[in-house]
Amino acid sequence: MTTNVLGTGPLGRVADYFQHACRWLQADKKAPASVVCPATGWLAPAALAGLLAADADGPDEEQLVAWLAPLGTQPLRLQPTPGGGEEGDLPEPLPPAAYFPNQGTPRERAQGFAACVRALVQRPEAPGALIVTALTGVRQDDLFFPMVSGAACASNPYVWSEYIDPQAGVVRLALGLDLPLRDSSGDSFVRVAGLGAPQRRPEADFDDMAQHAQRFCFALNLKTGACESAEATEMLEKTPALPLDWLTSSGPSVLAPLHGGVRALTFDRLLTRTGFVGDLQRLLQLLSAGFNAPAEIVFTCQVDPAGAYRIHLHHAQPMADCPLLGDLREQVTVGGILNPARQAAGRPPPAVARATTVGADILFEAAGAVLGRNRRQTLDHLVYVVPEKYAQLPPSSRYEVARLLGRLNRNLPAGRWALFGPGRWCTSSPELGLPTRFTELNHAAALVELVEMHAGLVPDVSRGIHIFNELVATGMLYLAIFPGHPHNSLARERLTGAANRLTDWVPEAARWADVVRVLGARELGGATIELHADSRRQRAIAYVAGNQRSG
Amino acid sequence: MGYIQDVLAVVEKRNAGEPEFLQAVREVLESLEPVIKRQKKYQEARILERLVEPERQLMFRVPWMDDQGQVQVNRGFRFEFNSAIGPYKGGLRFHPSVNQSILKFLGFEQVFKNSLTTLPMGGGKGGSDFDPKGKSDHEVMRFCQSFMTELQRHIGADTDVPAGDIGVGGREIGFMFGQYKRLKNEFVGVLTGKSLNWGGSLIRPEATGYGTVYFAEEMLKTRGETFEGKICTVSGSGNVAQYTVEKLNQLGAKVVSLSDSAGTIYDKDGINADKLAWVLNLKNVKRGRIKEYVGKFKGAKYLDGQRPWDIACQCAFPSATQNEVSGDDAKALLKNGCYVVAEGANMPSTPAAVDLFVAKKILYGPGKAANAGGVATSGLEMCQNSMRLSWTRAEVDGRLNGIMVAIHKAASEAAKEYGQPGNYVMGANIAGFVKVADAMLDQGLV
């Protein structure tokens, strides 16, 4: 597997993981036959550095031609691996991949590849090594793209239903190259499905599903080498090789009854009528056993009109955000923010003494409904909609509160605050919670649902189901606090007692000051607010750090 | 205490723990004060006490089996609130929030909404705390069949005709209709919202938008004006907004805005039929954001994060969502010359905005009257089912127009009769109530 290496120097752990995965796939008879490792080449750090400097120490054109030859003439996927990292550390999230057309004469391909690598290495996050895999897909004029790009994890951080087993894993599917949208205007979503319940969707009907389907896809222009975005519907119409029945669904649309039904990219039949999901689960189990940690993979998939499919594995490694180990509260109470990687390597946690017990600084704990990838995040502000005050408002005033939150969303620094409120967020029924639109809170780092409303009504926890696609797309953390339940608490007195900075951010909002409270870390007695979340254990905690009161 | 306050006190005592219902009753009864004071017959016959009590309320067990073979149990409801002017009519809602208080509140309001359409439809509401989200098609079907297995005992084409609501779309209506047909061995119009090829009506998607424009057209006629050449702003870009624009274009107006939750497009040249066709494809097929409009049509501007109420216009059509027109927005509209506001959305104007519109005596069509086109088309579906006929688009559109003209007339005359001509808010409340109350009087103590 490692024969096609260019350059010297260690390939690094991330590349090792993939090498091991490919070996296990070939050696293990239980490995699903539909999964293959594509032709692969490895560019070692020295070769990367040489290409970047374009000096005599780097590979010359002949070497590049020879190295590229076994990869064939298919377009290539270039996966940088993170530079640095200590032995024993878990991998960091993978940097985005790049794509190379790999067209022309061997010399032209070598020259083009060198230029592509230089552009890649110029990125702010310089890679440690490069894993280069041959890409399978379909061609439409000058555009080339995989039928299905996917990523799957052995542990599912998005458990939005009691029917979803977090340990059954999760898969993310898209048509075309798997690149993030530059313009996150909230109208293009990839499919995310729990591997234990792929038939279950968070949408209520076909229109809702179509609204939350993929609208744009990326393709590689084989002439220019650029990754271009195109409307998915156009690609589906123009590319006869795409097996529409396996990738899309059509249904009756209330919105478009005169359009003869709408076709949406759902991958439903691939997920539910083939062995695709079972094969992914077996693959993840095999790799997780090998890594001794939940695995995550990157793959593409080719499907033929009869529904036969082949999964091309482009990368595998232990999950980058492997669930935190140990008890969250324990970690916080001892004071140090533990490095899970060190723990995973069997090292003792770095117990950092604190001047005060953290217990007094805990702002909230949540258990039972935590959606989103695991994280440790520093916040500056909390926005707290006071349940008792909100419950007294008539419906029209509740809408005014929602619009006010929209103004706060525009003014507060994006990704540095969490939003707390009674009942459901983004509900269509103000009697059940806050009738915000997602665009009125999309800059929050975390959305917290207090499972209480008023004496007569405690709405069921939503688990973010009605904004699931938006939560996944933005990476926002969702969690619910169940007052009175174990490991669920909220420091209400602290939130209501601290100085309210609402009018600092929205000067005309003074009349809402008793309903909406904006609390900075300083007002809460610290320098920052630290949020830890572990969706595998369904636990989250936030506390004030840099306590001023303790001196 | 006055009569209304006495009634409210009893309602609060009897329905403790139902805040949504209590709030709805309070709002409706307080709006009826002028008519109750003047017409002693309603007090003598204790019409209010009878109106606030559903004629019948059903609560039943809905057992079903999920895909894992586990038994699940939900709770089903049907509130048959008032049948004084026709069979109970109102949606079924499948949502985890569904409970007695919410359905009673919705059913109570439905009585007056349906009455205002001038069609023979009583009021009701029902549903279940079942959540179709996250359920497979098979689970939804099994649930719907179980739900209808009980409900079919209580409904019928001449008794109670449920429609869809939140969580109950074409799929659920189909499953429930199939089960009803199987159990009763009859193909009748027992549900509305059916698919076109087995009993549904044309013009459903268009009905609310068209109806809002028809209502506004009637308001303009009271001043001897038409839409010809009027500059109109429309918010939203969903069904209601789309067909509002279509009808306004047909009537000679120039529509200059559309919006979505992210912002507004302003096209001073007008969103003509060709541009609207592009918008329909964008929103209904491609499901894109309205800001793409400015990339397609030169001269249009995108107002990021804004609503269209700062744009100068004569007529405004809030068609997006609740509470989208604040008091400040209302001031801006009036300042820029707007004198017609017709609500396509449900309660899009805040109370402060409504107060301002009423105080300034502009032509303000509240949602309960102006957006009744959707409910009216449900009634027209019932009519077609009873006649075993399917009307053409033109026929349904014509009848919709007739209904909206009638709603305007009823609201206008009621407002005039009670001393506030042109106050459609007051007129709509009173007209909806009087028709039901008089029918109850005629039918004796039942």
C-alpha cells in the first residue's frame, strides 16, 4: 500500500490511519465487497516542501510523471493531512481536499499537478503530507463530479429522535464534490441520515424535504482545473449517466402542483433499498475495531441504474472529535480542560488547581438532548429569555420578542454567544416557544431550549427536529435543559441578577429589558464563558472562567 | 360586572389550565361588546355561554405499531364546536404540542372564520399529539388509519368535514380518506384538501392570494378606485405572495417587492408576469432565496434583512408571517403614502400597527377577512364533492371572487351598522358572530 510514495520524511499518523484501513479492508474477509480503496499515492513532507520551493531538493518532472503513472488518468483528489501533532493525539479535523483534473500528456499532468500542490500548500494551514487518490465519477461536457460524495462516522452526534441509535453511526451524502458552500444562504443542504434509521427524516412532508435538499453541487472543470458550482437540478437533467431513481425522490408538491411534481436529491432509495447502509456500518465497525476508537471515513460512491454500487474509500481515521472521556463535571471541577487525546493515550489528566470551586461558577448543565459535534467553545455572552416574563406575554408581543432577537443576532459577534429560552425555538406556534426564524438566531453558537413554558403547559422537547438541517449546516449546538431532572440545572439567579446589557446592543429595546437579558462574561463575574458538549453522552455544561470574584 | 365579564369569569372557572382557549375567548367576546350591548336578544338567549361550550368534544386513544414492532399510543381529539350554520368544518393538526386547550382555542376561532366566508360551514378542530416528523411513510399510514378508525364514527359529509392543518398534508389526508372509505364503504367528501384526481379542488394554492386581492379591490371600490396603475408592495414569496402578485398584475397594478426571511427585493420597474414566472420556478422548484432575483433582473435592489415597508406605495400586502408589520412599519407605510393594507398572512400586523391603520381610517383589511380565500376554497371543495362535479379553474375563481365580495359586504355593512363605517376589523368580528348567533336563535335551544 505504501509503495507509491514520493519524497522522504514521515507521512504522519493521519496518513498511517488510512494505510491501515486499506490493509484491513484487503485482509478482512468480513469487509464488505462493495468497498474498494482507489489507486493511491503519498506525497511525503520533503516532496511537498520541495515542490513548494521548486528547488533542486524537490521531485523533478520525471519523478512526478513516474509517481503519477499508477494513479491513471482519472481526476485526483488531494487530501492534505494536518501538520504537526503529538504522538498519541487524536487527529484534528481534516483540512478541505483539493481536486486535480489529471488530463493531458504525462508531462502536462505532472506540471499541472505541481502547480495544484503549490496552490494547496499556499493555504494558511500548511499540510503535513498529501494523500492522493484517483477519483471516480461522471462527466458532463467539461465537468467531472462524483455521483455521491460522502462522509460517515461510527458515532452519530445528531440524535434528533428516540429511534436513532447514536452508536449506529451517521452518513452525510452529497451530489458532486464534497466542498463547503461559500455562500451559506441557507438554501442548499446535504442529506444527513442516521445509519440505524436511514428511512427517518426530520421533515414533515415532501415540500419540507425538498426545501431542505441539496440545491447546488460542485464539479471539477477538467479544462480549467477550477471547482465550479452548478444547480443540482440542472446537473441531474443534463447528465444521463446519473441514476435518478437511486439518488432523488419526487413527490406531490403543494407549492408546485402545476410543475408536475418536484425532484429532490434525497438518496432515499440508495439508503433504504440497497445494502449501502449495511455496508457502511460493517466498514465502520471494522475500522473502529482496528482504531480502537469510533472511525470516520470519506468516500465516493458510484451507482448503476440497477442499484448496484461501489464505495471508494478516500480516507479513514478515528473520529476527529472523539467523544470526551470521563465525566464532564468532573473535568470541570478539577479545573483543567482536559486534552482527550492525552487521556486516550492513557496519560493522566493535567489537574490544574483553581482558586475557587468551579461548582459555584457553573451556569448550566444539560443532559438528555444534545445535538451537534462535540466541542469546547469559549463564549462572550448569553442571551436569556426569562421564562416567567415571556409566559405572561400575549402572542403578538412574543413575535416582537422574536424580532428583537433577530436584531440582537445581527449585532452580537457571530459564534460567540448562546441563546436560552422557554419552549421551542423557531416554532410556528408562539404558545409553545419563540416564533423566531432561523435567520434570526443563526449567528448563535448554541441554542438552548428550556423545557418549560408556564404552569399549564410544558411542551415536549423538540430535539431541534424542526430546524435539524439548519443546525447541521451551520454547525450550531442544540441542547435542552429539563428543569428538575438529574444533571440538568440553570443558574437562574445569576442570569437574572447580573446587569443586563440589552440596550448596549439594541438601544431601542429598553422596554423588553425584563424579558430579554444579554449577559456578558464580565457581568457574570468572569472573563469568558466556557461551553463543553458531548453529544455521545448527551451531556453539556457551561461555566464562567477567569473568575473575578476569586481574585 | 357586565354580561361579557360575567361570561368570561365563568369560562375561566370552567376551563382553568387552558390559557390559549381563555385568551381567544376573551379577545373575541371583548370585540363583540357593541353588538351585545345593542342586541339584548343574544344575552337573553345566553348565546355567549352556549358559544363558548363545544357542542361535542371527543378524545380517543390512537394505538399504532412502529417499524420496530413496538406499540405506540397517541391521543386523538375532535372538537365539534358549532354547527349552527353548517357541518362542522376545521383542520386536523398532528403535532406534539396538540392538547385540549390549543384545539379548543383553534376550534372556537374557526366558528367565526367559517361564518365570515358566508358559506354554510360550522366550526371545529381536531388532531393528535402524533408528530409525523421523523416517522416513516408506513408509520404515518398506520397512525392515520388508526386515527380514522375511531374518527369515522363521528364525521361525515353532512356532519363534520375535517381538513388538513399543521402536520396533515396531502399524504395524511390520502391515508385517512382511504381508511374512511374502507370502513364506511362510501366515497364522499368527508375530508377536504384531497388530491386533484380524487376529489380535490382547483385554485387551492392560488386561493388565499387571489382572495386577498379581491378583498382589497372591493375596499378600493368604496372610494371609486381600481388597482390600475397602483404601486403595490408585497412581502413574502410563498404561495400567498406569489398569487397575490399574479392577481395584482392581472388587475393592472405594479408590484415592486417580494421578500423572504433573509431580505427584500425592490424592483421599481415592477414584477411583471415573466419575472413572476421566474420567481415561481425559483421558489417552488429550485427552492432558492429571493435575493437571487437581483442577479437575474437588472435594476432590482436587494434590501438585506429588511422588510418592504419603507418602500413608497399606495397598497401593501403583508403576506409572509405573523407580526411582520410593527407600529414603526405602519408609520413608515402611512408616511410614504400607503392607504390600502390587505393582510394575506395570519395576523401580520402588530396591535400597534392595527390601531394606527384604524385610527387613520385607511382601507385596512384584517387577515380574518382578507385571507379567508383558503377557507372558502375548502367550502367550494365540499360543494363540488356534494354535486359530484369538478369545476374548472375559471368557475372556482369566479366563485372565490363572489365569496370575497360577500365577505367584504358583510364586514362593511356590520361596521356601518355599529357606527364605525370602514372599520373592517370591527365589521369582520361582528359579521362572523351575528350570522352564527342568529342561526342559533332560529334553531331554538339545542
